[in-house]
Amino acid sequence: MEYLKAFRTLECTYEKAPEIFCAKYDQLRSEEMKEVYSQIYKPSDDTYLLIDAIYADLDNLVKSSPSRCLEIGPGSGLVTTTVALLLQKNYEEVYKNMKFYTLDVNEKASEATLFTFAQCNDLPESKIETITGSFNDYNNKEDEKSPDLQTDILIFNPPYVPCTDEEMEEALEKKDVSAAWAGGYGGREVIDKLIPKVRDFLSPTGIFYFLLIEDNDIYDITKSIIEAANEGLLEDQPKLTFEPIMKRECLGERQVIIKFYFE
Ligand SMILES: C[S@@+](CC[C@H](N)C(=O)[O-])C[C@H]1O[C@@H](n2cnc3c(N)ncnc32)[C@H](O)[C@@H]1O
């Protein structure tokens, strides 16, 4: 019930990140990168909702002096690039200590992200590390070879569209643009794999911005993330909690940004 109440009181703020940050993406469709950009997820309403929500929450995002930002599934790299630019312009001291990481199964997304980051503004390449791979391969305690990847700011706009088992298998195998939307049964297959890992991806003061659509059953996903993250914690240890911070309806799809953080 507590979960449902939080969602009911959510108001749409429709606060927009300054156009300048997003508009530059249009300049990127150069001949040089045309081929790469045809194989990745093109920034869409969900991308801009994520950007708007992070922009609206920027003052809170910087409170714990973050030094690492990781975006899972960056696609074009527009979200990470915009976050970097917003910090550079508004919180220079925080920006100076920040490093940006991205992790995508699609190698073309890593390529596009690096290009977007370098082209959009004066951000040096040394500020970003693009990794091609799946979040499934990180933070697996039972596998010694699995690397740890912890971050202060975690961002993910996951593949959430329901699809058949065949389509899901194809996306997992090809790791191409289909991996951007194919969410399997109920649109939940990729999302469900992340649920038990959220806490491990976050530093003790970490914040996670997660885009979901109501058809995925946001209440169930949120509850599952909170329960998994807080299981076995001692009373005085910080607990993960959440707040739905922005929502928007696009072509009948109700998209929501949930912010997870420790209190
Ligand atoms: C909906 S797109 C979002 C792209 C971009 N963040 C945006 O908002 O425009 C989802 C992205 O997640 C990537 N992806 C899918 N499964 C993944 C996984 N297991 N690990 C890492 N990235 C994944 C896809 O390749 C795609 O780039």
C-alpha cells in the first residue's frame, strides 16, 4: 500500500532540460557516423524524460559529491553526455572529480557514446570510459572472475517492450538495435535480472535513476528492488528507498522515472 500511495501522489513537473543540451544531437548525424547511428537506439521520448528528470533533480544529485556516474545501456550516449555537460556548467567543482562510465551490450552504442561525448561539447575523452558488455557479468559474488563495478550515480533506460521468446533470443544473440527494445515476457526479462544487483552497483551514497513503463508493473519492480537491497541489513545501516520523480505519457505509453537512494 505504501508503494501505491507514493505513485498516486506523483505530479508531472515537465521541467525541461535546456534545449541546448539536447538539440546538439541533431548535429551528430554526420556522414562519418551514419552507419553507427543506424545501429543504435535513437534518442526518443524516454531518453528526453530521463534527461529532464535528472536535470530537475540535479541539486540532490550533487549533494553527496559523486565521483562516478555509470549509465547502463547508453545507446547514443546522449543522457551521459548531457549529465556531464549539466554538471560542468552548474557544478564545476563536482564535475572536476567526476568520471563517466557506460556499459552497453551493443558495441556500436559504445562507439556512438564516445563520439557523442567528444562532439557535443568540450568534454575531454579522458572523462569517459565506454565498456561493451552486459551488466549481468558484473558484481557476481559467486563468480570470482566477475569484476566489481560500483557507482555513485546509476542510470538505466532498459529494454522494456514485451516480445516473444524468439525475438528476445535474437536480441541477446545479435546484441544490435533489437537489444534496445526487446524486453521479453511482460517486458521484464532484462529488468528482472538487474533487480537483485541494484545494491551491488551502488556506493553507500549512490543514487539510481531508472526509467520504467506502467505496463512493466512498476509497483512490483520497485518493491522487489527495495526488498532485495535491504534484505539482511542491520537496523542502523542505511536502507534503500525510492521516489517516483517524473512521469509522462507518450503515445499511450506511461513512462515513469523512479529514483532509488539511501536514507
Ligand atoms: C531503450 S535503449 C536506451 C538507450 C539510451 N540510454 C536512451 O535513453 O536513449 C536500451 C539500451 O540498453 C542496452 N542494453 C540492453 N540489454 C543490456 C544489458 N544486459 N547490459 C547493458 N546494456 C544493455 C541496449 O543495447 C540499448 O542501448
